[in-house]
Amino acid sequence: MPLFNQRPLGAIVLDIEGTTTDIAFVKNTLFPYAEERLEAFMADLVPTAEGQAILAQVRAEVGIPDLAIDACIAQLLAWARADQKVTPLKAVQGVIWEEGYRSKAYYSHIYDDAAAHIQEWHRRGLPLYIYSSGSIAAQKLLFAHTIVGDLTPCFSGYFDTTTGAKVDGASYTAIAHRLDMAPGELLFLSDHGGELAAARQAGWQVCAVQRPGTPNFAPDLPVVTHFGELPIDFSH
């Protein structure tokens, strides 16, 4: 199948897990690190405005305005163990991961081809954005502390679940509106078939990224295994 429509690109929007970064880094390093520290971090955050905001988000999410603090923390832990893409959990994880990066407990994995082409596309003037389920703060931390250095200068902006669910076409419509670009000028790269279908429903150009361990995609989806296979046209 042709990779994607050969229309001029206004920007590329990238997923993280399984697209730029090995999902094993997120699953085996970041998630356990946050889960082990979540209770202690929340206990420290509760007296702060940030902690109170997270508690309010938990209560709003579960629909119980007076949910006790201990129950809120227990709910965050339950979401973490179930890998739920819930905004208050992502906020807490971002705070914890910041401490991990600051202490150099780990560096972010990024695929060699992703690092090289992100830098090259940026050098050639193509705007790049991230759309991930992780919080915007966590996205910035991940790209600021990669195994090849700080890649945040390559990105023009970030989107997370505050924009909407990644499997909802309305989220991609909202991003296009925020960027003031026609949907057809935007290319979304992801390893998730549902996300790609939602972006395509919103009129975006899409391409699946097949990394080791990624499930097979629907036959109507264009697929690459390496960013170098993308026919990016810089002539426009």
C-alpha cells in the first residue's frame, strides 16, 4: 500500500511508546520506578497546591467529591497497576520521573533512526510535535534526558490526554485546530492501530511504525519499520 498521500506536510506528530522509544523502557523502567514511589510522593505532595490539584482530579475522575486522601492515593495506585491512561496518574508519574531523571537513575531510550531523523527533520525546518498519553511534563523529561542527549529543541509542542483520548478522532481535529493547519497537512506516526484509525478519520495522513514486538497492523495501513523509509518531501 502507498505509504501516505503525497501532499505537502505542515508538521509531523509522533507517538512515543513503540514509535520513538522502546516500549520496554516505559514498561520495565519508568512504570515500576513511579509505582514504587507513588505513595511516598503523594504524601509529600498533599500539602502543596500541586498535590491538591491532583487529589481534585482523582475525585472528579471517580465522581466522589469528598473521597478521602488515602482512598485517592489507593485509586492512583490501582490505576498505575492497571496501566490506566488517566490524567491525574500521569501527573503524579511525571513528578516522580522528574526526580529519577534528576538523580540520573536512568536515561530515556530512543531508537537510533528516530533520534537521527527527528534531528534531521528539525534541521530541515519541518515542525515536529508529540502526542502521547504521558503528561506533557513527562514527555519533555523523556526527550530532555535521552541516551543521545537533549532532543527537546527539535519539538515545537506537545499534546497529552488533556487534549482528549488518542483513539478519538475529535482529539486530532482539536490538535489540527490548535496548530492552525488543515488535517491533510499533518502526518501522525504511531504503533497503535486505533490511534492511527482515529487520526485518519479526522483527515490526517498516517503511517504505522512497526517495531520489534509490535502487533501486525490492518492491511489498509501504510507501515514502516524505520523512519528512513518515510518519503518526506522537502521540495515544497
